[in-house]
Amino acid sequence: MRTASSRTVLFGKEFVIAERWLRVIYLTVGALSIGAVFWWLQFSLPSICCGDFDGYYHIKWSQLLWQGLRSRHFPPAFTWLPLTTLNSSQYADQHFFFHLLLIPFTWFSDLRLGAKVATALFSAAAVFSLYWLILRYRIRYPLLWLLALIACSSFFYSRLTMTKAQGVSILFIVAGIYLLFERKYVWLGPTAFLYVWTYNLFVMLAVLVLIWAVVVWWSERRIEWRPLLWTGLGMVAGFIVNPYFPHNVSLFLEHLIAKSGSASMPAGVGFEWYPLPTWEFLNTAVVACLSMCVGYVAFGYVLSRSQRDKIRAQRPLVFLIFSSFLLLITLRSIRFIEYWPPFAVLFAAFTLQAAWDSKPNRLPAQTENLQPVPLELEPAEEPKPEAAGALRRALFISLIVILLGADSFYNLYAARMRITDVTRDPNYYQAGTQWLLANVPPGSLIFDVNWGDFPKLFFYDTTHSYVGGLDAIYLRDKHPEFARLDDRLSNGEEQDPAAAIRSLFAAVNPGALTYLFVGNSPAPPRPEWFRYMMRLGKVKQVYADKECAILQVLDNPVPNDSESEAPSTAVSAEQPVSPGQRGRWNTPEQRKLAAAQVHRRFGDDIYGTVEDVGGVPTLVIHNKNATADWAKNLFDKDLASPAGEALWQFGFGKYAVTNGTRGWIAKVEGNEQYRGLFKDNPEPKK
């Protein structure tokens, strides 16, 4: 007996050692895989990702925080948005702890590189923490669930490549889940405190704690008040023990009321606050959607097996409620897709594990009715069903691995294509801001017509202040008259644009020179808008390049003549090319390149060809789903932008769209106001 016992202990030690090494292998594979994914995505382009410029604001402000720490002026005053609720007397940094975490990455000689390295690390850590939960709670087939996390959604990965706080936010959510599951409630206090300092979505932790309290009451029939207490204390402390108190409270309420107080999003907010079309939502998150379906079915099975032991269903129920909540808010706003997909996968993982664990043990029931069986038959018959079952299980798992692997490659490729398509060049707007630095007195207020341009302007130029930025609600809440003016100017409804602009500026900044920064992101203004602004001779274009234009409201208006009706390239001393002259881009090779860019621009099965229509070179867009409205919108957008001048420079005389049965055509006349863009650049972008 003693010898058998020793052997058992010995084999027990060997099993523990093997399991420990297996966990090390799982952790290593997960860390390397996730790290490689985010490194590959992040450094697939030189710019700070992605569709907006917010990352430039975050890294620049972190640098200014570091400079304030070094000079003992901390936190420094935020003086760059004086007309908004983020003015110097009311400013509150809702990402304060995130900006502190970014400070070491501002020590890079290139701020852009520092931001990209930080984003890759934070995002990889976020996904790894989700994978760690699977390992920590011994979910079966961890590498399979790792693949599912990587395949969960292309939008999830494109969103996590942005230099924003969502990666750190996921880390706090995972920490909250672990503390709740382990019932280490006291630590929820400091976690909530730091989460409040990091991001205004700290409410996710409050939602989790409320869900846990409901689940404990359902499964144990008692009120678990301790997590509510410690989380509440941490959040209150995070608001009060804050360098921006009480303005941080006002800012949080402003966001809460503006973004959560109505059934639909207010006008003027960023793209991220709107929902995705249904088909695009499903197409970009197939694994997450399937995970929710699998989780719901598996939870029904767990519930049927856990009538007497509801403790077993606690963790699956937490993930069911939390992931369902995230799904609902993601259907309302695309920005929450950076949370829902991975938690949908965790919901399926934890629920399936509970289902496997809840299978009844059939051995006692079988032993009661056992009949004597000849000893010689047992070795021949019993291994067969076990081997067959193991083979079927291996084939099934292999099939899932192949499908998940294929979807992972598809999603990551789609995420990479998306971020490269929507991300601007790293030096976008740099030339325009250099002109502002050289020609506009420091401290002047710049009217940035598109509030989304502010982060990039702030990144390059901190000597001037700007009318709007970071969110449309900040200007609307503080100076709604400026927001209304912006709308009227955009729609061409102001009778005298210069007079309206000057009167408003004089009320808030007397004596200041009035400049308008007009960027081309996400799309350039129509030429008619420039003509509308300058038709009275009171507004002059003083700078233009392929990325932006700068207008000045004149103190001494010039008479209305043809020169003031259309924008000119004031930064160039050369005269524009006459309408009868085309540059060196008028070649068959350049026209072929332009046609080849059509598929890259639109994707799917849309492509371009160069054809001869009536003896005129024509760029034909082939889109089997094209309609008259689609063609008209394309013509209006392209022919009124630098793309229209590019088509003219390339030698195209017509621009056409066809769906295979019908066609639409427009004449290419070029845009002289953009002609200066084609003096030096051999291959202008469409």
C-alpha cells in the first residue's frame, strides 16, 4: 500500500509539472500570436491609425503633460479650444491616466512611432488578457478559443489599432471580471478609481458589478452588496480625487446626456457613433454572431442541468447578460464593436465548458443493470467505440480549426485593408500648418471648418487656438451660434459669409485676424462652396495644396471680380496652366494606372477600364449594382474635387458608370482651382 501511494504521489507531481509546462506553452503561443497580429496591423502603414486624427491629439497632449511635469506646471492649461466646453477654465482630461501611460512613448524621437508602439502593446495586452481568462479558468481547447478571439471581428481589430483608450479599457473590464469571479471585492475600489481616470466608459465596470449582484441573488438567494460598495467608493473617489474636479463631472454628464439621452445619435457626431448596416455588421463579425448563438443554446442546456446547483451557471450567466448588453449597444453605435465581439467568444467558451462539466455521470446507473459478460469479449469490443469517438472528435475539432483559421486570415486581411484605405498620409496637413505658423500671429483663433481636423492641427501647431475640435457637442454646448454658423456656411445659407464670421469672431476675440482652415478630410468641399464664400470679394484664399486650403476674411475687401470668384493657389508664384494645356500626365500609361486604382478604391467586384467613347478616352466604372443615384453621386463628388482635375490631366474626356445593362456618362472638364496641384507631383492621388 505504501509503495502504491508513493507511486501515486510521484505520478501526481509529474502531472502537475506537465500541466505547468503546458500552460507556459499556451501563454507563449498566445502572447506571440496576438503580439504579431497587432504589430503587423499597426506597422502596415506609417501613420497613426485610422479613420480620424484623434491619436495625434492623445500623443501630443501626453507630451505636453510630460513637459508640464518637468517644468512643475502640472497639469498644463488647455488653451486650444477656447470657445468649447474644453476651454482653459473648464477643461477636463477624460483620458488622464491613459495619457500618463502614454508619456514614456513620447520619449521617442518620432511621436508617431511612439504612438504606434504604445497602441500595439496596449491592444495586444487587452486581447491577451481575454485569452488569459480562458487559461485561468481552465476552459477546454484554449488554442481553439485563441483562434476564435483572433477571428471574432475585423472591425474589432481595426478599432483596436487606433491610438485610443479602448485597449486599456478592456484590461480594466477583464480585471473586474477576475475580481468578481474570485470574490476579491476590495480590489474593485482601486480598479474603479483608475478606470474613472482612464476613460468615461468606466460605466462598463458598474454594469458588470450590477450583473454580478443579480446573478448572485439568482443563484444564492442573497444580496451581494460588497462589490457594489467598493466599486461605488472607487468611482466616487476617482471623480473627486482628480486634478480636474469638478469639471470632470460636468464633462461626463455632457457626454452621457448627448450620447445616451436619445434613441438616435445627435447630428454632427463622429462616424463611430452611428450603427453599421445589417449586412456589413454580420459580414464583419461572423464568429462573434455564431458565438452568441452557440452560447444561448449551451446556456439553455446548462440551465436544464443546474436546477439544483445554480452556482455552476454563475459565470456563464454573467457573460450571457454582459455580452447581450454589449450586442445591443453595438447595434446602436459602431464604436462598441471594440468590446462586444471578444466577450461574445468568452460567453460561448465559458458556457460550453459549463455544459461539458454538467454532463451526468452514467456509471452508477449502468452498473446496476450490468450482466455477466465473458472476459474474453471485453478487450475486443470496448476500445472500438472509444477510438471511433476520439476520431470523430478529432475530425470535428480539425474542421473548426480550419474554418476559424480561414476566417482569422480573412478578418485580419480585411482589417488591414480598411485601416490602410481610411488612414491619411503621416504628414497630412503639415504643409498647411507650417504656413499658419509662418504667417499667422501666435495666439490667433483659427476657424477649422471641420472640427475633426483639430487633432492633426494641434499635433503640428500649438501656437494657435481653434474654434472646434474633438467632438461637435463641445462647441454646440458652449457657443451654439458658431455651430449654427458652421451649418449655414456648409449649406450656403449665409447671405454675407464674411460679415457673419467677423461679427462672431469680434464678439469672442476682438481684433484677431480671421482665418479659415478648410481640410480635405474626409472629403474636399465642392468648388461651388469656394465660389460662394468668395463671391463678394470679402474672403480671399491665401494658401492651398492638395490637402487643404486657408481662407482669410479681409479687413479691406477687394472688388468682386472673376479673380475672387474661384480659389487660386496663392502660395505659388507661377500662373496656372491654361485650359487648353495639359501636363505630362496625359499619357496612356497614366490612364491605365487610374483605371487600376478603381478596384482599390471601391473593392468588391467593382473595377475600371479605359475605353474610347465617341473618339474620347473615357474612364468607365463597372459596378453591377450601380444605379442612377449612385452614378450621379459619384460624378458630383469626383468631378467637383481634385479627382476631376486629375481625370482631365490624365487625358480623359468622359467619365462613365455601367451596371452591364445601363450606363451613365459625364463630361470631364477639369477644375482650374486645383490645377496647381499637378505642377510637381508626377502621380497625384485621386
